[in-house]
Amino acid sequence: MIFSILAFIALVISICIKNRKISLRVQSLNCIFEALYAYTIGAFTGAFLGLFNFIRSSIFIYSEKINKKLYVFLLFIFEAVIIANCIYTWNGAISIFPSVGSIIRTYCLWQKDMKKVRISGVTTAIFYGIYYIYYQSLFLVLGYLVLLLVSMFSIYENDMKSKVKIEKKMVNC
């Protein structure tokens, strides 16, 4: 239970951070806590993805130091491992949800744009939220619900609100 609470806290904090590197560091913590929690409840697809996502997030922190061709190759490797994990840990259709969430999140985190990180918060919240509803994990369901709301608010504040201001200025000219 403590791991789910820590995962919940790290998850929400990671979306509120504007700096990509710091956000990825906090997300790395979330991944570890979630992997430990998922393992304790027998959600092995989620447990593996948590550890795998920890590695992914840790590598993406240093994206500017990685050769561009290698960085593209890493994306394909990460996505292939997620698909292979889904097949290997298959526990029925429920296994698809965290896998799709991780595929989308991996692509978004691979980008260097915080807007995509915020968008991936919405998709992750939906897919992982459904997964943890199935496993009846109250704190992670709440965590992903809060993540959904915080991500939507963050998208509005950081990406849509400024666009509305620009459009208003253009109309007033």
C-alpha cells in the first residue's frame, strides 16, 4: 500500500514540473514505486512495465548526450520490448491497457517537448487507470484520476491559454 501512495504522489508531481529533466527524474521514482506495488498485487505486466519505464525515463533524461541515430533506435527498442512484454505477461485483454499507455508515453517522453509529456499524462491516466480499476487498486486509480485532471489543467495553462492570448492580440490589432 505504501508503494501505491508514493507512486501516486510522484505521478502527480511529475506532471506539474515544467522542466523536462526534473519531470523525468520524478517520473523515474514513480516507475519504481509503481513496479514494486504492481508486483505485490500480482499485476506482472504492470510490474515489468514499471521497471522498464524506469530505465526508459532514466535514459531519456540524458537525450541530448545520446547520438541521434542511437536515440531513434532506442525508441524502437523500447516500443518492441513493451509489445513483447504484453505478449509474454498476457493475462487477458487487461494486459493491453498498460501496454498501450506505455507505448504512447514512451513516444511522448522520447520527444523533447513538454507539451507532449503533458498530453501523455492524459493517455497514461486513461489506460493505466482502467488497468488499476481491474486490479482494484484504490490509490493508483485515484492517482491516475488526479493525473488526468492535472494533465488537462496543465495543458490548458501551459499550451492552450497562451494560444488564446495570442489569438486575442491578433484580433485586437
